[in-house]
Amino acid sequence: MSARTFTPDRVNADGSTTIRMKRACNGCGQLLGDVDNRDVDKDGNLTDVRGECSFCAPIVALEAAGCRTWNLTRRNLNIVDDATDADGLFAKGYFEYVDDKLVVTGLRIGQGETRQVAKFGDWIVRHPDRTWTVHHAPEGEAADA
Ligand SMILES: [Zn+2]
């Protein structure tokens, strides 16, 4: 597949702005470039473009290898927590101070020295051998929590 174009916004003489609609990664929301025919299938559904995303492409490969994956958000925190419980792995919310308030910013998986912390926007990967790893979001690009 050819590389996607990325047309910058253009400010017109009258002060208006002309934009080309952009496709966001369906895994993390990062803008990938201009929308084109690859973005909808024959039934009009949005296609999976995570393979084009530098952050999410490794996740697509892990899924092909049989891994289960979650992009951690506030909305699926309990679902992922339940999945770790089903593997006999302890997990709980990870708290940090944000603007002087203690708030949940992710999930702590495991205990002691082997514990891992996934922040909202990170990918959590359950491998077929029941090990769990965290694929961290690039700095400043965490998905909406
Ligand atoms: Zn992505």
C-alpha cells in the first residue's frame, strides 16, 4: 500500500482555513494522514489502520501471534482488571497526584519487583503463555483517558 499523504491545513486570504479530512489511528487516535479509499471497506465500515501507526503496528503483529490486547482507558480498566484476575494475577488501579489530587492514571499489574504499570493510553498485552506485558505510549501521545 502506498504511503498516505498528509496535506497541511491552508489559511486562505479571507481568513478561513481549508483542511483535508484526516484519518486517526483506531488504536490510539494519532493522526495518520489524509483520508482515502483504504479507510472504508465495501460495506462502508471503517477499516483497521493500526498497522500504519508507528505506536500500534507492533500490537497488530502480537495479535496475529495469538495475543489478546487492550488499549487501556478509564472505560476498560475494570475489564482488563477482570482479565488479569482470571489469570490469577493481582492488579489494581495506579494512582498519582495530578493538580494536587490523587487520581487513577492507570493499572498496576502484578506485585513486588515484577509489577508493571500501564498508564491510560498504553497497550496491555496478554501473551498465549499467560504472561502480561505493557507497550508504553510515546511521551505526550497518550490516548484520551
Ligand atoms: Zn495507533
